[in-house]
Amino acid sequence: MAGRRIQIAGYIGVLALCFALGMLAGWNRLAGRVDNQAYDLLTDPPAGARAQEAVVVAIDEATLRARGERQNLRKILVEALDKLHDAQPKAVAVDVILAGSAADPADDARLEAALRSTPNVILGCLVASDGAWENPLPRFASLAASIGHVHYEADQSDGVSRQLALERVHAGERRWAMALEAFRVAHEAELVESPDDVEVAGIRIPAARQDATRPLYIRYLAPDSIPVISVLDIDSHRDQIRGKTVFVGVTALSLANDRLKIPSGETIAGVTVHAHAYETIRRAEFLTNASTTTIVEVCIAFALIIGIAFALLSGWQPYAIVFPLLALALYLPKLFLNSDVVFPIVAPAAVAWLCAAGVATYQYFVVRRTLVKAESEKARYQQAIHWAAHEMRTPLTAIQGSSELMSRYANKLPEEKRGQLSEMINSESKRLARIIQTFLDVERLAEGQMDLKREPFNIGDVVDVCMFRVTPLAERKQIQITLDSSIDGTVHGDRELLEYALYNLMTNAVKYSPSETHIHIRSERNGNELRVAVQDEGIGMDAKELKNIFKKFYRTKKAEASGEAGTGIGLSIVEQIVTHHGGRIDVTSTPGQGSCFTMVVPAQ
Ligand code: ADP
């Protein structure tokens, strides 16, 4: 019962450990990168979708070459704005930071004029490297319909732009993203915000505030689905521009330092990122991250299902449940994405795989151990029966012989002989009963079922009785047994079992000694210990043999060769009995010279 409880606790422990390891594996930078790559794979741009409002007007290589204005973008900007004036876009977002004055004041004046005549202009700002907001000069800012920040959040670990900070709070100043401001201005709408979302023109953007930003996944369209018109070509593309929201910015490789990798693997200019973000808002195709609670709940569910499957089912059955589950763990991000939720791939997969591997291994070893234990229990029981049968043979033969004699010569036997025979039958029957009792006791001891008797008795008496019982055996081999020292010490325990143990040590000494040798018995007190030593001059054992003699059924080669009958379980029983009394057996031995077995038990 206790074993089963420990087994269940171990199982739950392994499951919990694997769960924890899986969670750890799922929440680190490497896992984050894998999750990102899975996201990139799963969020391919929708086929056939085209931008309907966003247009990029590009200050591209051709523009730079034609205008030669590498240092001063303002002239080009003026040209673009003037041309756009005729094309009549709905709004113009300028992704060029107009924070400083131009070298030629005339340029700034011209730009001011151009801005004045362009309706719905959104100017860009950003947090500069010195940590302050870089805003457009007031003369420009005052002409703008709005100012929006031009930051896009490239993922720190791999430099891929997946999310946009819809809002940015810095140094006490808050700016909305240029794409959002452009959308708001183009739709002449108001922003309504809550900590969880932002609403604009009837579109609810689920971008919860997080660390002074509101991250929003940009749903990139295919790169060619947003029209990119060179500043030089505005006039010939007025139709494409009319009524649209134009993002003006640098795309020329030589000048643009804001080129970004997007999930599809392509590299695009920053201004185009804003256009994609604009379209994401317009299309209202928003993704949100799965909450930590959801992720943890899914992981817990995986661990539980796997744990229950392996606990209740056996053979191939748990695998029939677990393998589809492992596949599901890998497929989950796709399923979640169908409901516009970004779900990590590593954490649930790691939890599922680790839990499955952990509990499967645990079950395998537990089942194996239980089998091995059952096998050895069976073997032990068989050997115990063998031992009992062997021990019973001698008294049975004596009883059989005596009773046969008595019945055959019933009237012819003299009175004295009859008395002897019935005395023999009596004593051998008692011995038989003792053997059966010992067998049962030892069985119950082995199963931990037996409560030892706890009664005080004198160890000296036990020594005397054992010596008395073993003397006839010793005499047959002309072995002399002497009691060198004796003590009166009280032991608390099972007298019969301890007597059995000591008697065994003495019979072994007789069995494994040549005839005409000497056996010395010494009992002494050593502090709290009572020691009874049985020293013989017998065959002895080497160190390797000594290590094994308490194992069941072990007999040394010399013992086998000695011709003495034995089963090799006596000492294991002796050891069990003595340890159950809180004691031990010390043995020293030299091959060919003799052994000394000392029974050590605590004194009362
Ligand atoms: P058994 O005597 O039936 O073989 P035991 O468990 O009593 O079984 O003893 C195990 C083995 O330990 C013996 O077979 C013998 O090899 C060795 N042994 C025990 N007592 C002695 C001893 N006094 N001298 C030498 N060997 C011994």
C-alpha cells in the first residue's frame, strides 16, 4: 500500500518535473526565435490581396540620380508635395524627419509653402539616439494635421519586423504611430482608447498597452501589392493616387538606413512598413498574442492527458493517445492563427514531448522493477518451501521409523524401548512443529507482516539453551564447545527467533569445522550492546565469499564440497531476525583457519 503510494507520488513528481522543464524550454530566447520562425512560416501574405488605400511615393534611386539632391531631401519633398497637390490624395504621411533647419533657408520656406497647400499632412517624429523626441520644426508641425511616430518594432533577436508600436510614450510625451494617425486623418475620425484597445473609424484595434507601447502585428501583404510610385512619376500616376493615403519616404538603398526584414524573408523600406501597417488597420485583420494563462492552461492540459494516459492505459494504448497529441502540439499555432491568435509552438510541444518521454520511461522502469520483484519473491518463496521440506525430512524420518517399529513389534518390544520410541516421536513432532512455526514466522518477517514479540529475557539463558541443543551434534564430530565468558544481559525481543538465530550460528560452526576441533562461545557487554561470538576452527571464507553469505541460497564452494547438507538460507534468516531486533551480525574469517560470527543486539 505504502509502496503504491510512493509509486504514485514518484509518477506525479516525474510528470511535474517534465512539465516544469518543458515550460523552461518554452520560455527562453532560443524558444522565442523558434516561435517567431513558426509565426513567419504560418503568416504567408494572403494571395491576391491588394492595398486599397495605401500608396508609397518613393524617393528612390532614380529620383536621387535625377535631382542630385543627396544632402537636401527638402527640395525633393517640395517637388513631391507640389505634384501630389495636383493628384489630390486623401492624406499624405511624410516619413522624413523635419527636425532641423535646411542649410538654405529658402528651402524651408518653400517646404512650408508646399505643406500649407497640402491638406491632411501627417509628419513623422521619433525618439532620437540621445533619448529625446525629435519633432518636426514648429513651423512645419503647425501646418500638419497630425504628427505620428515612425518607429517600427523589429524583433531584437532576429531583426525581423513583425509588430508595430501603435503608441509610443517617451519622456512624458505620447505619440501614435504614423500609420494609425494617417488612417485617422484620412477617415476624419477620432481615436477612442482603452487600456485594451484603440478604436478608430468604427474599427476596434486589439492592441493592449504594454510597457509604454501597444504592439500590433503587421499583416504584411505581398510586396508588390502596395503601389510604389517614384516621385518622378507622380504626374503620370495621378489616378492611382487620387483619394488614397500616400506615404512619402526614402526607398533608395543608398540613402535609406531603415530597411527591414519582414516575415516572408524579403527586405523592404521603412516607409513601406508603415503602408503595410496602414492596410492592416484598414483591413481590420488583427492578431493578438495568446495570453500566458491560455498557454499555461494548454500546457497543463497536455501534461495531464499524457499523465493520465500512461497511468491508466498499458502497452501501446497510451501511445495511441499521446502521438496524436504530440502532433497536435505542433499544429496548435496554426489552429490558433485561424482564430487570429498567435500561439507559441515550443512551450506546448516541449511540455508534451518531455512529459510523454518522462512518464513513459518512469512507467517502463517501474513495471520492470515490479516484475523483477515479483520474480524474486516467487523464487524466494519456492526456496523457503524447499528449505522447510528439507528441514522436515529428518524429524519425519525419525517419527516414521519409530512408529513403524512400534506397530510392527508392538508386543515384542520391551517397555523401556517403547518408552524411548514414544519419547522420540514426541520430541521429533515438537521439532517438526517448531520448524513449521519458524517457516511461517520467517515468511511473515519477509513480508513485513510480523510484529516481533517484545518481551524481556536473559541472553545468557539463550546461549545456554543453544549450546545444550548443539552439543550432541558437536559430539558426533568430536568437536568441543566451550563457553569462555558469559554475561547476564537482558534483551527485549522475540526469544524464540533469537534462539533460532544463535542456534543457526552454532550449527554452522559445527557443520563447517573438521572433527576434533574447538568452538569457543563468548558473550560480553560492550556499552549498550550485547555480543555473542561463535568462533570456530573450520574451513573459513575469503573476503569475496564473506560478502555473499547473507544472500539467500548462497553457499561457498568449500561448503558444497564439505558434504554438509544446507540450503544457504539460514544466514539470511538469521540476519533478518537480528536486524529486526535492531542488531547486526559481525563476521571475520580466514580461509582454512576458521570464522567468528558475532551476534550483536542492543541491551535493554
Ligand atoms: P547453509 O548452511 O544451509 O548452507 P547458511 O545460510 O547457514 O546456509 O550459510 C550460508 C553459507 O555460508 C554456507 O553455505 C557456508 O558456505 C557459509 N558459512 C556459514 N557459516 C560458516 C562457518 N562457520 N564457516 C564457514 N562457512 C560458513
